[in-house]
Amino acid sequence: MIRSILIHPDPRLKKLCDPVTEITGEVRQLAADMLETMYDAPGIGLAAPQVGVMRRVLVMDCIKEGTPEPMVLINPAVIWASEDQTVYEEGCLSIPDQYADVKRPAEVQVRWTDLHGVEQERQFAGIWATCVQHEIDHLDGKLFIDYLGPLKRQMITRKMEKLKRERARELTVR
């Protein structure tokens, strides 16, 4: 089921998410819905708070062409980050059509639990490293615009407030 994606500013996007304590049917359904929502958007990553669920779950798939590689990470944590940094122009499904350069570690080692309850660990590089860090930030109540200067952040926030007003108006006109 495709879920609605929250648009910034929404207070839920700024909250720390609770850990998942048990892999239940509800968690598996959330992950399936999030993947479907992410692919439909389209995007390469989506965190549970973006669909209004305050749990530490994220999905991602950075393969743009070829065989998809969907990943579900439950309670992910960065356990190592490279000193080398990389700059990538990031966007966000909760901040549509806005992009900005963000500097992050070029590589990260991440530990998480999979949908079978098995602990996993993997080193990510390139777009995968950027994506997993961006999505983990969501679980910690942080958005990519929080890395920007105050003026640029305010400008994007104002655009999102305007977009939300326009969408609300469209809904009332129907």
C-alpha cells in the first residue's frame, strides 16, 4: 500500500524515533509499504517518520537501472565513518524539488537488524553511503537542510510551507 509522505515542516520529521523491539507482521507490512511508496515517489530511500511512523526503520535502493536491490534496515546505526568526505547534491521526498550540496563521510559501516531478526553489517560507499546516512538522519529527527546555512534553510522551509498551503487549497476545492 502506498502511504502519504509527510512534507516539511511537520513536527514528526524533527523527532527521534523509537527502536523496533520485535520484528512483527506490522513491521514487515510497514517495510513493504515503505518500499512501494519509495519506488512510486520515485526515490532511493525512505525513513519511517516520513510516512508518520515514529520507528527506526528505513528502506533504500540506489540502483537506478538494472535489477533493483531493495534493502530494509531496522534500528540501523553507523559504527564507523571514513575521514574522507564527499559532497553530493541531496534531495528528499519530504522536501520535494529542493536540492543542495551536503558534505558527509565518503564511506560508512552500518549495523542493523533485517526482517528475519538477523543482525547485519555492511560498509557503504558512494551514493549508498550518502543515502543510508541521509535516512538514518531522518530517524534522529534531522533533515538534509539542517546541514545548510540558516538563509538557505529558511528559504526552502518557506517554499515548503507555500507548497503545503497550495496542496491544502487543492484538496478543499475538490
